[in-house]
Amino acid sequence: MTSSPLAPLRSILRQSAAKLVLLTCIGVYVGVWNVCVFADEKDDFFESKIRPILVQRCEGCHTSDKGKMHGGLALDTKPGWTKGGDSGPAILPGKPMESLIIAAIEYGEDGPQMPPSEAGGKLPNAEIQLLKEWIDRGAHDPRLAKQKVGGMDEAEAKAWWAFQPIQKPADYKTATIDSFLDSKLTTANLSKAPEADKRTLLRRATYDLTGLPPTSAEMSEFLADTSADAFSRIVERLLASPRYGERWGRHWLDLARYADSWDARSYGGAGDIAEAWRYRDWVVNAFNRDQPYDQFVRDQIAGDILGTGDGRFNVDQIIATGAYAIGEWGNGDADKKKIHTDIVDDQVDFTSRTFLGITLACARCHDHKYDPFTTREYHALAGFFYSSRILENFTPPGAGEEPMRIDLTEPHVREQQTQKQKRIAEIDTSLTAMLRPLQTVERNALGTNGLMRRIKQGADTPSLMFNETDAELKVLTFSIPPSGVALHPGPTSSITAAWVSPAKGVYQANIKLVDTDPNCGDGVLWELRHETTLLGSGSIANGGTAEYLKADISIAQGDLLRLIIKPQASHACDTTVTTFVIARSDASEPLHWSLGESLKAGRQSGEDGWWVCEGDGQQLIQNDATARTLEAERAKLAAEIIVAPKAVGLADGGIKNTTYAGYHNARIHKRGQYDQLSDEVPRGFPVMISKDQPNIVEGSGRLELAKWVTSPENPLTARVMVNRIWQHHFGQALVRTPNNFGKLGERPTHPELLDYLATKFIDSGWSIKQMHRLVMNSDAYQRSSVPASNAGAIDSENTLLSHQQRRRLSAEELRDSLLFAAGSLDPTRGGPAVRDLMVPRRTLYIANVRSDRSGYLAVFDGANAQTIVDKRNDTVVAPQALWLLNNAFALTQANTLATLVVKQDGDANQRLAWLTDRLFQRPPTQSEQSLVSAAVDNLNRVESWEPLCHVLLCTNEFVYVD
Amino acid sequence: MLTNQSFAGKVNRRAALASFAGGFGMLGLAAMCAESSGGEPAPHFPAKAKNVIFLFMSGGPSHVDLFDPKPSLTRLNGQPLPFEKPKLERTKTGNLFASPYQFSKHGQCGMEISELFPNVAKHADDICLIRSMVADNINHNGACLQMNTGEQAFSRPSMGSWLLYGLGSENKNLPGYVVISPSQPAQGAPLWSSSFLPGEYQGTLVNDLKNPIANLGNTRFTATAQRQQLDWLRDLNQSHAAQRADDSRLNARLESFELAFRMQREAPEAFDISNETEATRKLYGVDEPVTDHFGKQCLMARRLVEKGVRMVQVYHTQTSKRSSCQLWDQHSNLATELPNNCQSTDQPIAGLLADLKQRGLLDETLVIWGGEFGRTPTAESGTGREHHPFGFSMWMAGGGVKGGMVHGATDEFGWHSVENKVHVHDLHATILHLMGIHHEKLTYNYAGRDYRLTDVHGNVVKEILA
């Protein structure tokens, strides 16, 4: 600990982040690291000048860690250097010239010369002077003992390169990318590869920015353009292409573990994420319109909060939070509490790795093993996501979860829709109270000879069906007996067979009902009424039968006798074969009326007292203007009802009906177990990378989180993103572990360049397109990918970028290029994912099913949607060759390409030139010309060209970009 | 230690890529190791088994009806379970439900096995039966994931992928890890996923027994025409590479086409069981309606391990009567469905064991039988049993395990594993051990830490090692 006056306060602060927030609220918060700065000028000097030198230059070999105390000397604590190593105390306060350390770093002749050349060699003079000055002033050193923060020594953590503020280079105004690279190349005495030729350059730039090759016309134009800014203008043209967002959006989707579906077996179901494409399209558009990266990040973390409320309703911002709803957690587990912790873990991991390049999720169960993050800090960040939700509720045990669907219709439109739906319901109630005859008569209906059907115009149900033949009729999934009548209710309305009594008398009614479609549906309810009096009722189950006889009904002339068939929960497949016979029982002559016989005799509605109507009302409406008006109004309203677009995404407030409903800090889950809870941790940020903690007044605090992540003060966000942009232009990043800027990650190969780019990025208003311009106009980007002669020996991994990196086309680029070559590429943008690989849309739009690890994308090293992918694998395996040789997709493109060749004019060589221009953007070689004369026997036959076209699509030249 | 960290530094990236060009993931770390050190690829200690055949009974086979007899269930049939059920329940089950099946002693060892497995029972002296298995997840998805990858929720490499990563495969013209599953089991591909391990360690799914591997041929070009195409391709690629001599990936890709061509010729033969003798087919129950399907799967598995495939996983997901991702999931009608499942697998499994033995392959092949969990000793909806991870049975045979042995026990009702508990992680550690791998030393660095199949758990079950 430090000896500063505020040390006790700092200790308290660190012990209890809860108090930290309390202090924030009353406005006396002092940033943890600022304490040093304000506390004591000596501390300030040590922290800002001396500690970094000791950490970076000395502690590689001289710490108290096991095996790292070379010469017995530890320089990571004051007691360490006071005691000194094998030669005695290393530092004598106030006496620089007598201190062994100074003799060593000045490369004195007698003693050791430190640091040795293999550890970087002699220090710059300025650093030697600083150390002397420090010792001269008493060698103030607050490091009395080693402190651990998570998995890192506190001193090391404080000096960790990635957590230091971004350093604007001194020569920022004049520096260029090449000035940083060239100085290292010169030091290494490494020759640079020459500038790439123009064909290579255009092919490289076009693939890099759009994922597609240049057209023949674009190549000719560029070759003819000798102006100095020809290439700069190419970059501008490509950046303006909508294809740019489709290429660079996909890089982002790799990091967002993007999937269109969790599992092919439940594709598009309620438990799936079929709405994910809206997030994909948002990402693509964000790149295309060069949305400032800080806003791009804020929208994903807190778009729902930023975009709604106070009259705001920004659909894009709501969709942006979809990033958090498409994650990887085990849907379908019975243990809902575990699912909850897994959802949050996915969200913490996405936030920390994708935006910040740190592996905070490693601190879920225990403090981080290598980096300065504690499980307390993990739960501080987790609190933001426990206070938010992507599921409305958990389903009952055993059922899969259903992601929350967010209605994207504007609130006022939603209100109008609600009103319209309300009015439709009112109309339905009114209409149901009437009996409206089915007027439309179809003969040989449903493609079945002898089937008569009566319906309302334009609606399949409710319906009456009648078998006009003398044999059983099989229709779809059911059958109707000879001269049988079948009634089918509508989705919301009943169907009624009504009979108008011709004379006063005593009657009996005889009913038989059979649900003739047992394969589906859930049966019907029935009622028999005389005017309003209920005579009998019942239900039949799916496939069931009911019979009913009611005798001695006294009926006046004109009275209605109604048999009403009502739908149950479902109206589908409830075709009910109905026998309805009425007999007069008080007359001398036996008289009877049968619905079936009436239909058999070809009677029209009402002709002999029988009506078949929609509804179950008591009033028979034969030609009523009211009903017509209502029906017209209903039809108009129904046409205006829209299927509300929905998105998956975040909402504020924890999952309902859980302990986290509303806004809550998380409690530490010991060993990651939800049933072993420890302290509550206020929502906040990892202490090592944040001077301040949030003051959360209301809500989940995600807005504060979003602001902190995108603050220009945040040491990670800009560095992480410029590193990713660099990676996709050079095939390798400056920090070669783009998702891990921690201890197990790689150090930047060019730290000053990284900070230069990060500063430029922020200064440009976080413009990604500006970064492309900066990078692509550099000499380094435009170099040939063939290394200079001495590069292999000096820098086999090309860390110094003496040449460009040849790269294989990504899975998306390869398939798109095959389509492009065949002239089949459908340029349609956006929309729901396409499941069929044969559909010629860009591969970005082909459904990405997370559980599918054997399809096209998996074979060609597409991003594995189960993880946050920073670097795709680069494997060369036989299944890729098998796919290109034999898969129907590849064969189809080869065939189509051959049909195009046959349509070209000219001789064999001219057609070959057309091919090589289209596929490789260059004229043919002599050996290719001899190949064609040997391989193609008939210039005008597709079959003659096809094997060769197929081979050209398989070549390395087609698949690699120089 | 077999870790990607330790080798990554030694092996030139390009060289590694070139070696990946091998094919269906048959060149594992072992090959890289050999290349970098010039020595033989070495497991951590001498392996007892070379190959694994994992017979996976998808859905959760009922231990108390098959391998774990419980007289108390019969005695107290219909009574409540006399102790409190664990907190983790899917649905409330009813009272104790006696097994409708008789158990009897088999082999010299006198192992008690249900009458539903008369032919498997004949191999009792080869079987090492574990009656004390424990898993953590009560649903198919999570439990299947754990049984195959060690982890219940997140994407992790499957056991087969780890084996391939650690040991490589012995036949470079065939996939090193094959999954034979006519219908997709719960969760599907994540069960054989290589996850963050490189893609070549991914299991290769065979779901159509008649057309086992995708893209092995086409109808547009004859083999002769295709050979001609490859010759053109070689010429074109060689002249392209001539100006780019530094890049070994280009040559690797060229070779991958040649390998693909060889594979087209050899792989169909490896999967083709039509050349097997009548006697062999009969041994597996092939051509008998009830056993035909699983018999073919088991026979294909034997052909593959014979040709050096490292791991074959055989999912039982289809019978002559139905196809299901969870065939062994008897929530109801146990008395009709369980015998159907057993009839369709009994002869094929017994045939596989006999065939491996007569060919001298059983010693080097570890056969594993089991599902993702067992089933409750209590009744669900009167005629079935619920999911049950708290105590269940699995068995192994061959490849370095003691035959004729029963290890561990559940309580008197078959509810909790009470004696010599074997957790899934312990099972995994033991399988790796039998293959010559120390489970704590087979690691892969990903996203900032070293991962292994057994996470931070797992103990080798020493008692069952031969």
C-alpha cells in the first residue's frame, strides 16, 4: 500500500465498492488512481515516471515471483531493492552514483550491464536521468509489499500497457502510418517489398472493402487512370458502395456471435431468434452510413433507453440491442436460475471481449487468473444485465425459453391499431348476434367432383359442404357420406343451420353430429335453440359423435329453430357431418323437414324454410343493409391491420417474476453458483480501467455503462477497434490477440502506431471509413505480398509488415465470387435469412444456424456463432476440395459460367481472355492458351468448356488475394 | 504436456497449416509434434486402447430396468419414495414403480442383467458395468452436452475432438472422428463439435447410411474426366505458385485436392458394409427387420475402427418402428417402448463385441454403452419414468477395462449413487487415461485460458482399469 495520507481512504474504497457509490452520490468521490496524483508530488513522480520504467525495463527479470528474481534482486517492492541482490543493496537513497543500479544501467565497466541486450539493451538516456533524479531525491517508493488485484500484481496492473491512457504521439501532426512502420523496418535492416501492381491493388482493395472482385470495366478504368489520386478515388468509390457494409458488417457479426437461428429443428419458432436479421441489417447499414463507432456501441448497449421515451421512438436503436438477445446460452435447461446466470454471463462476455478486449468473463467463478479483475468486478458489471432482460418471463420447467419480441410500431400507430382491433371486435359481436346466410355457392369445390360448398365470399370458413353424389366423397383429410351435409365453424364465428316454421304446431327435432376430421382440430360445441330458449347443448371431441332428440316442442308460425355449431379453442379441421331432421308430431299426416333432403333437392337458401348462416344470433338477416355496412367496415379495417414488425433485444428491468425483476445489484455468486450468494456489489466498472464509478439514479444503469465504454478516456475501446480494422486490412492485427489485451494476449507489435490510430479514430469522430482511408492510402497497405529477399530470414511472421499478406477468400467471399463469376449474384439487400444455399443471394444472407457445424460455412471456416470470433480459422482440408469438386452449388456455377463463355464472340483465345479477365482480372498466359486448345474441343458447346471453367474456379489464383 | 501453447511456439505457422492440409482432421497435434521434434508422437503414457466406439442410447435408458436390479422397488411398488426427492426436478413423479423385467446372473462373474438384453448378457465377462454414474443436468440438451463435452450450457469441444486433437488419426484418407446417427439426437451438432479447437477435429456426421459422406462424387464428370481436371488444376496452381514461392499454403491447398480425389476412391469402400460376409452380417442382425438398422450402424463402426478411425460414436435414434432424437425417453408406455429399443440393439451390440473379439480388436477398442442419464425409480404418468441424473448405469468393454466387474452402486431404490460415485468428468478422465492421455495435461488455450475436457474436475477411476 502507499504511504500517502489518503492511503486509508483508498483502502476503504477498494474494500467496499458500495461505499464508493455512496461517496459518488454525495460528491466527494476521488478517483482511485487520482488519489496518488493529488496526494503527494513524490507519489506523482514515482507513479508517472519511475514505476513505468521499473515495470517495463526491469521487472521482466527482477521480481519477487518465483524464478524471476535474477541475481537475487527484486525491484518490484521497496524492501526488494533495499535488501538488494547477491551484490548487496541496489539503491542507496540520495546517492545515485553509489547505487549499484545506476552503475548497471549506465553500462559501467566493472559490474553487470543492465538491461542486457536480449532484454532490450541500454536504456534511453532520458530514463537513466529520471532514475538518477529519483534516487537523488530520496528514492521515494510507496510499494511496501506486493498487492494482487485479481491475477496480477497491483504494480504490474497499474503499469499494464493496455490500461494506460492513449498516448498521442509527440509528432502527431506530421506522423503517418508509414513513419511508424518504416522506423522499425530500418532498425531491423529489412527491405520493403515494392508497391503492388495496379491489378493486384484494385483486386485487393475491392475484395477488402466489398468482399467481391472488381469488374472488368472497373479494372480497365483504373489501369487507364494515371492521375496521382487514382487509388484514393477508388477507395472513395468502394466506401460508397452498399457492398461495403455487407463485407464489414460481417466482420462485426463475427464478434457479435451472430446467428439467424439457434437450432435448425426449431428454426423460426417462438423459442428461436428469427428476427435476428433486423440486427444484421442494422449493422450493415451502420457501416454503410459510417455511423460514429462510439454511437454504434452505445446503441447496442443502451439503444432501447436512448431511443425511447419523451416522445422518442427510434426503431434502429431498439434493434441495435439485438446484439444482446442472440447470445449463446443453453436454452431448454430446466434449471431456470442457471439459465439466468448463463444469459448474463454471455452478456458480460460480449460486452467485455467485443468492445473492450478483456476477458472479464474469466472472473465469473473466481478472480481472474492472469488479469487484474476480480469476481467482485465481474458481478459489478453483471448487475447491469441482471437489471435488464431479453426474456419477458421464464417458461415453466421443461419448456424452452422464448425471447422477448419488441413491437417496432410507433406508439401512436400501435394505439391506432389497438383502436382498429377493438372496433373489429365490436363489429364481430354485432355480426354474431345476427344470422347471415352463406351466399356464395361453389360446385365441384376444393377440386372434388360432386362437392357443393356454401361460403361467404372470400372466406373458407364458416362453410357448408354437401355431397351431391351417391358415393362417399374423400376431401382433403376427411370424408362425407353420400348426400351428407357437413358444417364447419369459422375462426371466431359459429355456423348455424336454421329452420323457419311454416305453421303453428308441436314438433320434434332429431340431430346427429360426427366430427369427420379426426386428424386435427379439437371438436365443436353445439346448441339447439327454439327462438331464445335453449333446448339442448353439448360438445363433441375431435373425431367424436353426438346424437340428440328433442320431442314436444310447441312452435308458432315463423319461429326459428336453430342448430348452432361453435368452434372450441381451435376452429381448424372441425368438419362436422350434420343430420338435422324436424318432424311434426301433432298432425294426422306425418310431415318432416330434413336439411340434407332440402339440399339434395337443390333448394336455395330459404326456399323451403332452411337457412345455413354465419353466426349464432337469433335474428335472421336476409338482406339487411346494416350487416352489409358492418361487413364492409370490417373488411376495410382488417385490411389496415398490420403484422407488427418485431425485434429481439434488451429492455430495462430484470426478467419478470424473478428476484431480479426491476433494478438490482448482483450479489457475488461464489464459484459461479447461484445458490451460493455472497456480498451485493454495486453496479460498476472494472477498477483498473475506470477512474470513475457510475452514479446510477434510475434504471438499469446501462446508459452509464454505454457512456463509460465509449468515453474517449476509456483506454481500451478505441484501441480495440482500430486494432480490428487494421487486422482486416493486413491479415494480422497490431495486437495479435484482438479479443484479449490482457496478460495472456500478445503485446502490440507497434504500440505507438496503435495509439496514433486510436487518437486519429477519436479525433475523426470515431469514423471507421476515415480509418480505411488512412490505412489504405499508406504505402504499407499498397505493398506487394511477395516479400523482399531478406524478409523471410529476418521476420518470417511479417510482424514488421515489410510486405502485404496474401489471404484466402472468406467463406462468404468464395461463394459470392462463384456467383459473381457465373453472373448469377442477386444483389438484393437485407431481409430475413435465406435457408437454401442454392439461392443466389450474397452469403451474408444465408441462414447461419448456430448448431450447424457441418454446412457450407463451417467447412470453409465461417465464423462459429457459438463464440465471439476475432480471428477466423484458416484451415486447408480435403472437405473444402470435395465441396468445390462435387457440390451441386459449385457445379452449377461452373456450368453457368460455361454457358456465358459459349455466348462470347471470338476464337478460343479471345474467349479465354474473357474468362481470365472475369476471374483473375488479367490477360491469359501462354500456357493457359495451350491448355484451352488441348481442353476445349468444340468452342460452341457448353460441355466442352465446363470442365475447364470448373477448374478455373478451383484454382488458388481464384481463391487467394495477393 | 499436450497443449497448443507449447507447440504453437515451436511449429512454424505455415508448416502447421501445411500439415493441416492433411484432410478430414486426421493430422492432429501428434503429427505436428512429430514434425517439430522429428520424433514419434507420444501419448503421455502407454495407451490401453487405440480407438473408441461410443454406443449412445439417446434419451436416457432406464437403469433400474436394464442393469441395476432393485428388489425394493418390487417390494414397495406403489409406495411413496421413503425420502425427500432432490430439489432439481423436471416434473413431479409419483410412487415407486417396480421394474416389469426379471434380472438374472450371467457369466462367470454373475453380473445381474435384465432379461431385455439376453445377447449382451452373454458378454458379461467382458463388461465393466458402472452402476454409480452421476451427471448434473436433468434435461436432454444439457445432459447430452455434458456427456459429450463435459459442459452443460456452453460450446466446448467434444470428447472425440479432444481425442483427435491429442492423438491424431491413423488413416489419412478417412475422417478421424465419425458420428453415425440416422436421426439427430438432442442438441445435434454441438455434441460432436470441435468448438474452439480447429475445424479439422470436428466429428463428421453420417446420417444417411447409404450416402455416408457429402460431396464424395458428382454425376457430371466421370472419374477419368475428374482426374484430367485435377491435372489441369495442378498445372495452373504450380505456375501460380512459381511467382509466390514463399507461401506453403498454396501447395497445401493443391495437395488437398489430390487427397480429396483419393478419398473419393477409398472412403466409400470404408463405409460400405455390402462386402461383409453373410455370417458377419448375421452376427450383427443385419437384414433382420428389427435389428437391421442398428446392426448396420455397429458394423459400419467396426469397419471404421479397423481402418484406423480414432473415435466412432453410434447414436441409437432409429428402430424399425420409429425414428426419434430421444428413442430411450420413456415418460410413459415403458413396458412397450423399452423392449422395442432393447430388441433393436441387443443383437447388434452383442455382435459387435463378438466380432471385435474374434478379430482381435476388442483389446485395443474401448466400447462404451450409455445415455445422457437414467430414469426415475418412481413412475411418471403411471407407466413411465422421468429423467434421472442422480444415479444411473453405463458400461464399458475392451480397451483396458476389467471385464466381469460391477463398479459402484445406487441406493436400494436406484435413486442416488451412493458407492464409488463416478461423475461424467470422472468417466471422461478415465477414457482419456485408457487412450494414454493425462486428462489434466491435454489442454488448449482459448480466450485467455487453458481449457480441457474435464474443466477443473475429474478423477481416473483406477479400480476399473485392467
